[in-house]
Amino acid sequence: MVQERIALITGVTGQDGAYLAKLLLEKGYRVHGVKRRSSSFNTGRIEGIYEDPHIENPQFTLHYGDMTDSTNIIRIVQETRPTEIYNLAAQSHVQVSFETPEYTANADAIGTLRLLEAMRILGMEKTCRFYQASTSELYGLVQEVPQRETTPFYPRSPYAAAKLYAYWIVVNYREAYGIHASNGILFNHESPLRGETFVTRKITRAAAAISLGRQEKLYLGNLGAKRDWGHAREYVRGMWLMMQQDTPDDYVLATGKTTEVRTFVEWAFADAGIELEWRGSGEEEKGYCRQTGKCLVEVDPRYFRPTEVELLIGDASKAAEKLGWTHETSARELASEMVREDLKIMRDAPIAKGN
Ligand code: NDP
Ligand code: GDR
């Protein structure tokens, strides 16, 4: 008899959780997702796959939970008996981690330990596989380019330091207890579902809103930062592939190309029909609209980080060789898709304030 495949996804309401849940449902998995209690709806990204809890034997079930609550995590793992756990839940915003360092460590570092311990307490070391959402932020201060699995880590934020603990506790539980646990060291990946305060989405939303006359200006921080941006839909497929291998391991997923924030701004505005030119430099930098001479983009030092990660560019050749994984969408194509989707959304809905 073929064993039923049951996935438990923490962070299912986030960008990656939504794409992964959809992928696993398409593959015939029974999917359980952990969502946090919120005073407003936080399931917008998974509306398309949501199933009425009153139907019998649903393929997709949501459970209230929080990575900071061991009792809750143990109970959910016990009730759902997953064959694969994808630990995507995290306080995932780097800048916010400087404001909430202790909470970030609790959710992102100790939260990962809680899940692994739940597997041990419930005797699931040999029956359940584990995926950890590790990150290119681990590389932090540049030690080597492009960054690969063997590049030394040098975290530059409370977020990255918390994820460093999570990375190593996953390696340790793999070695100590023989758990099939893998780290996906994923470089930045974006999509129309990207959180609104990450830089790509902040830019594409603003480009759309400004072009429709619904926003005056976009304020940004470090325009010189370089990121290796890929498409989230393709990266969650990589997560799944890691879990299908006979042996657990750690893999970089990246495109191998890097783009300056400034360039992404130019692309997004061009896609919204606005040609920008820059004046000033560094903290003074301002982006003017070529036709009207009006300043549409301005650097606001409030978005500078106490310590910054200046350059990320990944080498995913191990994933290509062992998993057969490669990216398909370029950063340029990603910008266009995101602007297109934001234009659609903006035409119908009012803009939420705050960034
Ligand atoms: P999002 O911020 O979009 O989603 C994070 C998810 O975690 C949300 O569902 C959020 O819930 C949930 N969450 C946050 N805190 C808790 C908590 N204490 N308990 C339970 N759930 C919690 O992130 P992404 O989807 O972009 O990223 C997924 C994972 O991958 C994260 O761990 C991130 O750090 C990591 N990562 C992301 C990369 C990227 O470029 N996107 C690259 C490398 C790693 P809610 O919806 O209620 O806020
Ligand atoms: P990052 O993503 O920190 O790489 O973490 P983010 O989009 O927040 O920043 C990318 C770069 O853009 C610069 N930047 C700004 N960033 C934000 N958010 N807002 C701004 O106004 C702004 N202006 C310039 C930043 O300084 C930075 O250099 C993301 C998250 O998804 C993490 O969870 C994940 O681990 C990493 O990607 C890989």
C-alpha cells in the first residue's frame, strides 16, 4: 500500500507557504498549515486553496499555532502526523529584526528547535522529513562571491543570527538523531504575493500607484544593495525536491545574477510607463520623472540598516546537479510580472498607508 503523503507547513499564510501549499496539493498531498491568530484576516494568499472546514476529509486544513509555543507545536505535530514538515514560519523582515531581536530569536531560532524536538518527543525521527527555510542572509558580510554551500557565514542582523542557529540545529539533529533534515539556503525570491514591505514589492506597488496618480512619492533606503532575485514559485519546487532525495543535505537556490535595488526601481517604473533619471548621490539620491522633472523617488535614511548586506549572488550548481533544479524567471521578468499584478490590484482597491 502506498503511504499517504502528509505535509505540515508552518508559515502557510506567507508568500512561500501559499505557493508551496498549492504545489503539494497538486501533487496529491494532504496539507496541514499553521496560521497565527490575527485581529484581521491573514489568509488572503491562500484563499484560492482554502477548503471549508465543514467538508468531510479535507485535503487542506489550517491549525492555529505559533512558533513561540512549544505545547501548541507538539500538539499539532501529534494530531497531524506529517511525513514532511516544511518550517517556513519566521519573523522574516531583516530590518524589523533590529527592532524585535528577542522575538525574532524566539520564533526563528528556538521555534525551529521546538519543531525538531516535537519530532523527537513523538518518536518521528524516522517517519518524517524536515525542511528548514535557511537564507542567503547567513552569508552577510561578503566572504566570497558567488556564495555557495561551502562559503563561510557572517550574519549581519538579529534575523540572520537567529537563522544561523536554526541552520546549525538542523545539521546537528540530522547528525545526532539521523533525522532527514535539510536546509534550503534560498536567495531572495519574490512574486506578486511578496509581503508589501520587502523592497521589490514596495517598489512595484509604488510604481503602480504613482502611475495611476494615487501616490506622490516612494521613499527607499540603500539603493546600492545588490540582490540575487528569483521567482518564489520556482523556489518552493526546489524545497520539495530536497525532501524527495534519499539523503538529506543543504542546498543553495539562486539565479546566479545580481541586480542593484536602483535598477529594480528603474525597471518597475519603466513598466508602469515612467522613465526615471537619478540626481544626487548616496543619501541625497533622488529619482526624477524624465518628462515632468518631478521627484518621484527619494532616499530616506530611516530605511538604512545598522549593518547591511551589500552583495548577494548565489551559485546553485549543487542544486542543478543533484536536484535537477534551475531557475527560469529573470529578475527583469519578475519586475514586470509584479508591476502588472499591482496595477491590476490598484485599479480596483484603495491603497493601504504605511511601509
Ligand atoms: P513571509 O514573511 O511572507 O511569511 C512568513 C510566515 O511566517 C507567515 O505565514 C507568518 O504569519 C508566519 N509567522 C511569522 N511569525 C510566526 C510565529 N511566531 N508563529 C507562527 N507563524 C509565524 O516570508 P516568506 O514566505 O517570504 O519566507 C518563508 C520563509 O523563508 C521564512 O522563514 C523566511 O525567513 C525564509 N526565507 C525567505 C526568503 C525570501 O526571499 N522570501 C529567502 C530565504 C529565506 P503571518 O502571515 O500571520 O504574518
Ligand atoms: P532582505 O529583503 O533584507 O534581502 O531579506 P528586503 O527586500 O527587505 O531588502 C533588500 C535590500 O533592499 C534594501 N532596501 C530596502 N529594503 C526594504 N525592505 N525597504 C526599503 O525601503 C529599502 N530600501 C532599500 C535593503 O537595505 C536590502 O539591502 C529578504 C527576506 O525575505 C528575508 O526573510 C530573506 O531571508 C532574505 O530576503 C534572503
